[in-house]
Amino acid sequence: MFNRKIIRYLTLWKEKKDRKPLIIRGARQIGKTSAVEMFAKENFDNYVYINMEDPDDAMNFEGKISLSDFEKQVQIFKHKQLKTGTLIFIDEVQQNPHLISLLRFFYEKRPDLYVISAGSLLEIRLKQAKISMPVGRTEYVFMYPLDFFEYLEAKGEKELLDYLQNIKLGAKIIDSIHNKTMGVFKEYILIGGMPEAVKNFIENSDFDSVQSIYSSLMKNFIDDINKYANKSEIEYLTKILRQSPFYSGSKIKYENFGDLGIKSREVSNAMDILQHAMLIKLVNSTNSISVPLQVKSKRAKKLLFLDTGFYNYVYKIPFNIDLQNFESFYRGNVFEQVVGQNIIAQDLHGDLDLFYWTIDQDKGSAEVDFCFSKGLNIYAIEVKSGKNKISKSLISFGRKIPNCKLIKFHTGNTHFDSKNKILNLPIYLSPRVNEL
């Protein structure tokens, strides 16, 4: 089990005075269960684990359940008393969405208990069961594959991690440390952040077995999606899910997506389902020059898949590929993907509105890879696979927009372009995006 940053959040949640039952949202197999198990072991003497994919638990806790019945069922089937201070973890809660409705009663009648649930495809299952979320009675936290800093900790690089987390943003990284970190970052791009793949590679250093893990994960995602999809959706959902990794970091059009011959309406529906399943992120376009940033709905969306490991699986990238060859092979898209997924991984509350920025065609040509607002400031992020590439779009952005912060993530070291007011940062510092 890896030490994940969500565990620090769970510790803060535990100490809240007006604590609400917590729902952990995330794609399949990104480490939700392991994180809660580690948190429980470190913080609770009395712990009840219910896994709704376990046949016994699924049978014993099926259908609508009252709070008093739930307490009796826990006593009989789990041999536990729900005394004050007990942690209850309901895993794979989407298997019985009625248990989501039960969460409000823990908040109202048993606030002395600590209740966590986790699952995937929750919106789809709730919609199918015609159940609404208990608004105001629960809270969400979002979880993702390992970001680069979590990957470093998993590898035991704690001294390097401490250095990267604490160096002042804008300060130059020691050259030898920069070179070492870029080597580990290349490895992270290839292995990805899915916990099973990371664990396997750390233990065995076998890239071929990592590839087979991603093959298995993709099959599991397809099975999972098809389990809850309508019969009419299954065929095109499967095709679109398999095709999506090829387009990560790229702008996409729904019309004939992937040359699959699927109608735009069906592609749009599939993308909505995959985004709710947290397997993809669709980044909208904006041309706003002030807050709030507004969506340009008719512009193409940029697709980010769950994790870079899936791209290496579908593209069959060899592990010994040199970092400089990534750009020519991926046309730079993999760098946008890895920065994008590291930005998203910091969004524990799911409230980040991430865009890419373009100007209207009649006003010229400029495109910035990512942008978001924080307060009255707009942050523009350009991703470059080289060290000395000029960021013409960032310069254009800075000239048009007051109160903006310009950041370029690249493979080179830190430096500040005082003429254009662009902060150039090593790409591996993207997990510190919240500190910009």
C-alpha cells in the first residue's frame, strides 16, 4: 500500500466538528480501498468494512435498509458493535445505490460514527435507480492515479521528494538533481500512476508485465462500463473507450471520432458516460480575457485519458525509448497529458474548471494548453517538450489579459523570462500547480 495524499485529507476530515459522511469518487482501481484501509489502521480501533462486490456482503446488505436495521446487520454479519468512534467503510457502494440514501441518516442520527463510502459510476447507478444524492448531508473527495510526487514516495525517493516539495518555486534546481529527476519522470510517463502497475514495476522492474496490467485494466473498465450501460450503448461505448487513449492531449471532434463510423450523438453520450466514470477529462475551450472564464461550446474539446500508462499500452512504446524521442512519437501530446493529469490530481474537491485558451480566428492564431482562474487571476500554462522553445501563445496571452500568471512547464530547468514575465518550470513540478 502506498502513502497517498488523500490520507492527509482523511485525517483532516476526521477532526472536523461538523463532519459529514464522505463519498470518495474515482475511477476503478486507483487505490481508494487501500488508502482507506491505511487510514483506518492508523486511526481507529473499531473498524467495519463492507464490500458490496463481495457476494456475502452484497446479499446481507441488499436493497433499502433503515439505519436501525443496518446496525443489527453489522452486529450479526460483521460481529461488531457500532459504538461511538467507529469507522464504517462501504466499498463499491454503486452496487447498492440505496446505501447512498442511508448516508444522510448517519449524519442526522449517528454523528458519533465516521462513515466513508467509495465507488465508481455513481451518477449512472443513481440515475438508473432513480435515487438522488442526499444534498447537504454528505461531502465528496476525488481521487486519481498517483501523481509524480506520489510516485516518488512509492519508489522510496523521500529525500528527492522533500527537496522538490520545499524548494521555492522560481529557484533553480541543482543540475545533477534536475537530471536525476528527469530520468525518474521519464519512467513515470512510461509506467503511469495506476497503483497495480507502479507496485509491479517497483517490485519486478519488468515493463512487459506492466503492459499486461494495463491490458487487463482496460478490459476491466470495458466490463464495468458495459455492466451499467444500456444494451444500445454497449457496442459504441466499448469502441470509443478503446480508441480514446490514442487521442489524449489532442483536440477531438465527435463527428466520426476515431474513424469509427459512430454518430456524433452517440459519441457525445459515450464521452459523457466516460467522464462521469472518471476515465477521461474533457477540457473545454475558452477565449475569455477576464474572469469568469466562459466556455466556447462550439470549439473542439481536448481529451485527457485517465493515465499515461494507457497510451504506452495502446501505442506499444518500448521502455528503452529516449526522452527526446517522445515528442516525435507523440507530437508532444504525451507531455500535455502528463501535465494535465498532474494538475487534475491536485483537485481533491472536484471544483477545478480547466480550459485551454484560443483566440478567435479572425484575430490571429494563438492557443494556450491549459488555463484556469483563481480569484481575479487567470493562470495560463504552456507545456513544451524541449528546453528552449519560445512560447508565442503565452506571450500573446499575456498581452491581452491583465492579472494573468504565465507558466511554461518544460524539460529544462527553472528560469524566469523577465521580458515576457513567463515562469519556466521543470515539467516534474506540475504537482505544485496549486502553489502558483
